[in-house]
Amino acid sequence: MVNRRQVPLNSLRAFEAAGRHMSFTVAAEELNVTQVAVSRQVRVLEDYLEVPLFVRGHRSLKLTEDGERLLAAISGALEDIDRVISAISLRGRRDVLAIQAYTTFAQKWLIPRLAAFHERHPNIEVRLTTSLQPVNFERQNVHAAIRLGRGEFDGCDSVLVFPIELAPVCSPRLLENTKVEGAAGLSKLTLLHSLARRDDWGYWLQSAGFTGVDPQRGLKFESSALSYEAALQGIGVAIGVRVLVEAYLRAGTLVCPFTHTCRLDEGYYLVSPKNRPTTSALKAFRDWVRREASTAAPA
């Protein structure tokens, strides 16, 4: 049996490159050495094995039968080593984390913060999709999702991100020539609705004690994001989820015409299936979301 400690490993590397390219010159360029050095290392290996590995012509190179057998063995061994190194090494490895969220939540809260998460965890690749439909962890390739609810999701662990607080929002331009006081003032304005959150105006009006205002009148949009855009354009008053419109309120592009807010008994939760182990990537994302939520929650 060959003594492994005596096998010239540098010579094996030079031989593998030369055999793969069938050229000492190209092998030398790959290994960043001279052509003479590659040739010398191959000679060292041939002397060690006491068999020729190449048939050398004037301008040609051909593997001997023994050379072909050795090249196949070395190539297979290097592929195995590469696979194992890729599996155990943290260097350059990217953990993929698939997250599903609501479109408006993704646009108004999550996406503006993802750069900070990537900076903190450069080896975690977040793949974000959006949907209004309930997540199906058995059929979808999703690790976690942002869902609305009261914290109880069948077969899932959940972490509260934000409770839902509602407040009317509009462009300050809309109020320049309109005095808005109480239900009578609100009746003068166009209500903007999200079809994804059909009952929000009704919840807020009841909480505020406003009567005589039809909670269903006005313009309806597919998502909250579209209703917020209509509010920015001065079309009317949208019923906003505070955490999702907070950036607009800070910038002054939207304002609250009323001070009353309505807190619902539901919130945004990060949910993940109980029957799967919690990966380091998911734990990092969950902890990050909780920190971001605690620092970004509206006063």
C-alpha cells in the first residue's frame, strides 16, 4: 500500500490540471506557476509511481492508460472534497430564506428595512413573495410568512410583529379648503377603501363614535397600498394601518385629520411551521423583525 504521507500532493495537483487541459502551459496559467514547474512536478509523480503518465510529442500531450486511470480517480476525489467543503464551510455560503408577506406590508414596512438585514446577515438570501392567500407550508416552498390574526395559527409557531391600529390619513392639500370636524366634516370627503381590509372604516367609525357616515361609500382599491397612493394624490381619505403609513406621516406627505386611533384585537404575526426545525437563518430573521418592530413602533 502507498504511504499517504509520501505521496507528492503538489505533483498530483499539477498532473490533474495538465491532464484536464492536456497542456502543461494552460495548467501553469491556472496554477499561477511556470510551464517548467508543472512539467517538473509531473516528472516527480511519474518517478514516484515508476510509470509514465503522459506520452509527450513535439507539440502534443496524451495520457497513457495509467494516466487516464489516475486522472479519473483524482478528478472524482477533488469533486468529493469540493462537495464536503461546500457543505461544512461558512465561507461564501448563502442560506436561502423564503418569506411570504402581504403586498402592502412588504412594500411599506419590510422592503425598506431589508438592506439593513442584509448588511447584518450577508450570508442569508431573503426571497420575498407576496400573496393575500393563506400560506400552505406543506405545498409552498416558504419558510415563514407574515399573516394577520390573533396569534393562533394551526400547526404554526407565531411571533407578534405589530398590533393593528387604524387611523384616517389624507394629503394635507385635501384639508387646505375643507374644514374637517367630526362626522359631518368626514362626510364631505371621499372615503378610500382597501378590498383586502373591507371593514376597517366601519371599525374606526364605531370606535370614534361617528354616526351618520356610510362606512362603505367611496372608492375601493385592490390593496391598502393603492388606497394610500390615492390618498397621496389628494383623492380622499384612506383608513390607514398606522405602522404602514408611519413613514408618510413623518414625512408630512400624509396627515391624520382626526386624533382618534382604533386598535383591533388582531395583528401582524411572523408564522412558521412547528413540524420543521428552526434554522439559524429563520431565527436570525425572526429576532431581527422583533427588534425592528420594537424600535419602529409608532408612539
